[in-house]
Amino acid sequence: HEDEYWAYGGDFGDHPNSGGTLINGLVGADRVPNPHYYQVSEVYQNIGFGPLEDGGITLTNKHFFTSLDEFDYKYEWLCDGEKIGERQTVLRGDRVLIPYIPQNEGELILNVYAMLRKDEIWAPKGFAVAREQYVVRPGVAAGAGSGAGSGAGSGVAAGVASGAAIGAAGPTLSVGDSTLTVRAGDETFTFETGSGALKSWISGTQEMLCGPLEPYFWKPANENQKKNSYDRRLGAWKTAAAERTVTGLSAGVQDGLAVISFDFYMPLGALCRLKYTADGQGRLQVEMEYEPDSLGQKALPLIPKVGMRMRIPAAYSQIDWYGRGPWENYPDRKTGYFIGRYGMDLKDFHVKYASPQDNSNRTDVRWFSFGAASHVASGVAPGVASHVAPRVADRIKVTGLQELNFRAWPYNEEDLEAAMHPFDLPQRDYINVNIDFKIHGVGGNDGWGARTMDQYTIDPNQPYRFGFILER
């Protein structure tokens, strides 16, 4: 019921208490699995899958009293996230046969499943007891070809900057007192010269931004991180981007492209550069570079995330993406979520944990979009719509020059950090969107102080570069 909520430690006047620690397990109090349930399912599965080689995959049986031939097996091929073939296959000894590899152009992915051969008291026939995914042929990202997104500072390839559209009029650039404005096709982009942010994006006559697109390095803590002093250790990044100062600006139009570049200094002790490139079609390529200040003497804390943030109209609540899903996943909790094309409404996309905390990230995302039209995939339950074709109608689309992370909420980070229960979270009249290259892992080796493993944190002493294309 709308007027009910799940209470936890402290809600009953009990002191001391463990807060929300004992209510955020694998399965919620309402018996709905939390997102991490699916990661545990993948880690605990009792069949191991070897590499795809010589037309088959060698399996490892981890059962004590069940043989591999007691299951059925199938595989499916995806091309650029869409299913192009599905077949039941046979087991030869301990090998599952994969007799063919499609020749379709695009990113080619193979999914393999071991399934129950008959109904059991705990699951029906056809239930997948184990599964694995193989990226057989990686796709070509919008910016592939020059080391896009490398943490070593290599260049981001130019997806938009490969040339203006044939027959399209080139963009124009005008200078105001405190703004730079680019008009390209039906799109008008306005940038603040004092902050480097994309302040306004008017498509036709409609304003697409409710809050600027700008650098943002903060990620709110989750329950595990609240216990390991995350806010104190990484908290300096909460306002780092807001305190930036523009130290350099260049702008011009050449070869059918408008290019604007801003250099920033952050008092924390780091440098940042934003480069915007617009073509005649009205596509905007955004590239961001981060570098530690080599001249500074300040010890920088781990970075919560390297990325940007913007706010878009609340009407764009239908989310499609090509990446891991459908459920929330993070860099250190993602192998249980297959790469594919998914569709979901915002109300299902963000996770309503009993104790509000950071949520809803999707990793390894090739592109994502927000649509204004309602959509439910045929034959697929709402909220778990897999392999959905993207809508090209009224939408905002972001395509990575390399793989991205993204999150979307109908509230702010500040709202999330102040809330004690889901009903404390307001429903804003916009969608808060984070577009990230890297994001701090969830941790979870224990829930009472262990920090996230080093390989899933972000070293502040390394340069990072990434980019994406923003379009309608």
C-alpha cells in the first residue's frame, strides 16, 4: 500500500541499532530479489564454461551427484544486441557444440544456457541453472580507432568530427557577453563561458535541459560505503567540479564543424578539459579529459567517478540502452548481467532500496536513450524488457566513443543522501542523468568497514579521457 513502508533499525526508537544493514539482503522484505541477487546466482552456478574454441565450449561440472547430461543446452547469437538466432544444441562428453558463427556485420555476442530438462519442485522445465556470455567479435565504437577512453591519456577518436553530413548546412557560432551559441540544423547549443557547461540545448523550439551538462565527480555512498568512511575519505570530490575555474577557452568553425574547448583548474589539485564538436546535423560530440595537477603538492583522494551530469525533462522517462542489464550493475558486480538491448521505464530503472543509497548504474553501455513515448516490449514483462529495438521518435540519445556507465533518477544526489526511506525521496520535475567513464565499485567484501578492492577504485593520479555523442 502507498502509505506503508519497510521499517528498520532506529525506526522503533531502538538504540543502538544496525540501521538498514539487515534489510538490504539478496531478497527484499517483500520477497522481490535485489539486483545483487543475480550476481550471486552467476557466481554460485554449478557449471563452469570454458572458452569458445574449435566449434564448442568445454564445461566443468561442479555438482556432486548430478551429471552434465541431465540438462538441456541452448545458445543464442546477438548482433549489436539484437537476437539473430537461437538453437537447442547437444552435449558431446563435456563439450557443448556451437556449430556455426554468423557472418553478420556488427558486434557479435554468444549466450549459452544449461537448462532443467524437467519440472522440479523449485523451478519449471527450461529454467536456466547456468549461463555464460561471450563477446565473439567486439563492436566498433563511435570513436574506435585511436584508443578512445584510455586511462593512459591517448586521444579520443572523433565520431562527429569525421566530417559534416553531406548536404547539411554547416553550424554557425555566435558570441554573447557570457555565452557561446552554436546553431546546427534544428539544434541550438548554448555554453557558459564562465563555467564551460552546456547551459541550454534547444531542439526545434523545445528546451532539452533542465540542468546543465557539466563535469561531476561525486557518487553517493551505498550501505557498505557508509560503514568504511567513504564520505570522509572521498568527500572532497563532492564540490570539486563546482569549484572549477576556467583557465582557457577557444572556439571556431572549420571544415563544417564548430569546435569549442574549455580548460579548467579545480582547487582540489586537478585539471580538466571539455571539448565540444557540433556538425551540420546537430549532433554534439562531448570529450572530457582529467589530469592531476603535476605542479600541485596536494594528496588527492580516490575519485568517486569520472563523468558528467545533466538534467532532462521528466517526460523522457522511457529508457533504452545497449549494455549490461536489465538490473543495476557496477564494475565489481557485473558478470551476472548480460550485455544486450534493454528497455525500462524510469520508475523501474532506479532501485528503491529500503534504506536509500546509491543505485541504478549500468556498465559496459554502448549507447542509451530517453524516450517520451510509452513502450513495453511484446511478450516481455514490463521492467525486464530485453533485446528491444531503439525508438527514433521523440528521444535524447547518448552514444559512447567507448563504453560508458550511466545512472538516472527522478531526484538529486542531495535528496538521496538525505533520505532515510524511499518515501523521503521527492519526485522532481526532471530526470537526473549521470554519464560516466569510470565509477567506484560497490565493495561488499563485508558490510562493516571493508573498503572496495583497489582494482575497482579510481586512481586520482592517472589521466582519463572519454567522450560521447549527444543527439536527438
